[in-house]
Amino acid sequence: MQLSLYNRRVIEIRLKDDYSREITRLRVSITSKCNMNCFYCHHEGYLSQSPHQELSLKQIDQICSMINKYHIGSVKITGGEPLLHPDIVEIVKKLSSIGTLKDVSLVTNGLLLESKVKDLKLAGLDRINIGLDSLCNSSVKIIDRIEKGIKSVRDVGFDLIKLNMVLLRTINDNEINEMMEFAKENSFILQIIELINTNDEFYQKYHIDLDETERKIAKKAIKTISRKFQDRKQYHLADGTIIEIVRPMHNPQFCMNCHTLRVTHDFKFQPCLNRMDNLVPIKDDIENALIEVMKRRMPFNVHEKCIND
């Protein structure tokens, strides 16, 4: 007996907010714990110190069901430091087993990579982002602390590895060329990231506008790709170096091309990277929480305009 096209058709349910931005990506903070204390850290929006919390496997199962139902294609696991979660390998295994997911990645400071990277690869992890701000300044994340971890990532077969460099005035703004060279030598992608404002005085002291840096890199590029993800530019240089510029602040393009929904370590939906005043608790009813969080999703630049007007 032959099935009709109607019966064979797979109905895909998608999540879209009022600004026609489809949710294709989740950023999931699985723990608030960290084994470093970076002075610029925004703690995924939780600026004040709170008791350590982490997602349970039951909560991860709820997230997995949501991913499968709404055909979400990408998940980034964050913290704190996600490798401190006792069930990190099991979490990766659960996520990577979801048929709709095309990409499971993890961002880490790299301190625990050497001991865990093999199990993470076997569990199905696709990509790793490693925080590396400097090659020599010990006030931030430096290569000496994570060199073995970086080597182990390459040794177990991860092909796509990104280095996250938060650019800081007077700290590492003189190291961009050296970091580009290091990335090229190791076939890493270098992400130069704008500092997020967590304190006005601190921000004024260390923030650097990335316009001039991006202009210099763009002039050297032989190919420029505009990624769909937040309309981010990726610059390919003649020597093989690949650089991405990440500017979440004061950037309408970042907002209007945001297809990411965040889950916090205390199991809430966070509609916007730049806001902590409209979170939605998930509890045991993820569907009702989803309905509410989609109502609250608004580009940050629109929110700011509404306030100022």
C-alpha cells in the first residue's frame, strides 16, 4: 500500500516572536559555579553573587523535549563553567541524541578540558569555544593555564574550535595581532568580543569600541561572510586566519537578527541577553512558560527607544 503525500508530510512547529524572529538556537546555562573569577564576567546577566545553582537532569529532559518539538537546530552549553556540572557528559549525550539538533557546542574557560574532552567528544559534542583573552597578561585568561586543554581538544578530533577574546583597554588591546597569529597557527577561529556593560565606571575604563578594529581587519580580508546568526561578520584573511567580531551592545543588527532563547541556571527563560527584568520561570510547565516568554521577546534597541520616548 502506498502512503499519500499528506500522510507522509512532517508538520514542523516553529517558534516565532512578534518581530518575526524564529527561535533556532538555545543558550543553556547549566550551572552558576565557576573555577575562575574574571573581573569582567557578566555571569550570564546575574550581576550579583547568588547561591550556586545548576540544572537537574529532569530539567534537561524538559529542555530536550522542547528542542525536539519545535525543531530547534543548535544548543550552546554555558555556565558559570559548564565542565563543573557533575552530569556534563550525560547532558551532552542527551542533547546530541535529539534528531532535530544539528549542532551542540560548549563554551569553557579551558581549565578542565584535558580531563573531560575525550568523554565529551564520545558523548556527541560538536564544537568548543574556549575563553582566551591574552597570551601573556595574567590578569585575564591566558594560554599557560589552558595550554594542555587546548592541545587535548585538537588531539581528540575537534575540528572547529573558537577562541573567545574579550577586548579590554590597557589589558589586551595591544595583543590583537599576536592572537590572530596564534589562531592561524592552530587553525582556530578568533572571536573578538565587545565588553558588556556591567558597571558604568568599569565600562568606561575598559570598554573599546570595535569599529576601528573591525575596519582594519576588513581591509585585510579576502572574503567576508555575513552569518545569519545575529548578522555577524566573519573575515577570512589571505594567510588562512578567520576572525569574527562580536558586538552585542548598542547594535540593532545584533538584536534584529537574534534567534536565540536563553535558559538560566535557575531554570528560567531569558528573552533578551541585555535584560534581566523580564525572566520567565519554567518550573514544571515549559509550554506555558514558552507562551509567556515569546510575548516578552523584544529587540533591546526597541525596548530602549520605548523607555526614552
